[in-house]
Amino acid sequence: MDNEKQNENEPIEEPVAAEPEESPEESGEELHSKDKKKLSKKVKELEAKLEDSDKLLEKANALIAENNDKYLRLLAEFDNYKKRTAKESEAKYSNAYADAVQALLPVFDNIERAADYASDEQSKNGLQLIIKHFHDTLGKMGIEQFGEVGDEFNADLHSAMMHVEDENLGENTVAEVFQKGYKKGDKIIRYATVKVAN
């Protein structure tokens, strides 16, 4: 009984489950294996992100190239537009200029005819001064007169009204001028009306 009492007073120790002892090498290997898996997963995620970034960069570069091409085309079109409008504006001015001079030419033609048929010397001299003044004014405006007897016929400058055979004149030669031609630079204001020989 004393023995039983003694046993009652002694704390009863419960058996503790013994954990398997791990060697430091086994613990490190397991950790190392887990880290490898995590790192491998992280590397794959980063590679996927990098691939997505490369695709985005490629798309961005393609978009930049496309927009650059559009910009260059637009710039070229605008440059062409400026040149075209400048040319059209110049042509409008040139055409209006030519139209105004063309309207005056019949009056000048009549003054020249009047000078040819003037009966007295004083009238003839007065008309010749007007003709000279008109020629000088046209010269200042950059307008040239053309169409003389003996010139070679040029379809770009002359309008042939008649054809005549004349042994004294060469082939394709202006034999007579009915109306003088006028031009400003390359712009023909009025073609010379002529008779062509041979």
C-alpha cells in the first residue's frame, strides 16, 4: 500500500511520441528541393512575362513604324499639296494676266493697222509713238512679241491660216504674218496667225 501511495504521489509521466530525428543533411535537401521548385516556378512565370513583354515591344515597334510611315506619307502629301496650290495660284495669276493682255491685243492690232493706213505724216508718227509705248510697256511686263516673215514655222507658236508655194522662201517658212503672236515666258497669250510657204 505504501507503494501504491508512493505511486499516487509521483507524477505520472506520459510517454511522449518520439519524433524521428532528422539529420541536418536530410533537412537541407528537403528545403533545397522545395526552393528549387519555387524558383523553377518563379523562373517560368518571369519567362512568360518576358515573352509577353517581347510581344508587346514587337507590337509597339510595328505600330511606331506604321505611324512613322503614315507621318512620312502625310508629310509628302502636304508638301505636294503646297507645291500644287502654289502652282495653281501662280497659274491663276498668269492666266488672269494673259486674259487681260489678250483683251487689249485687238485694240493694239487696230492701232497698228491705223498706222499703216494713216494718210498724213503727223497722224502716222503719233500712232507709231503709241505703238512704241505699247511695245515698251509689254516688254516691262515680260511679254514678248513673235511672228516675223522668214521665221521657221513652229506649230507651238504659229497658227497656219494659209499655205503657199514660193521658190524664194525655204521649206516651212513664214511667208506672211496676219497677226503677231505674244507670249510671257512659256505661256502663249496669242498664237501668231501666219501664211506658210512650201
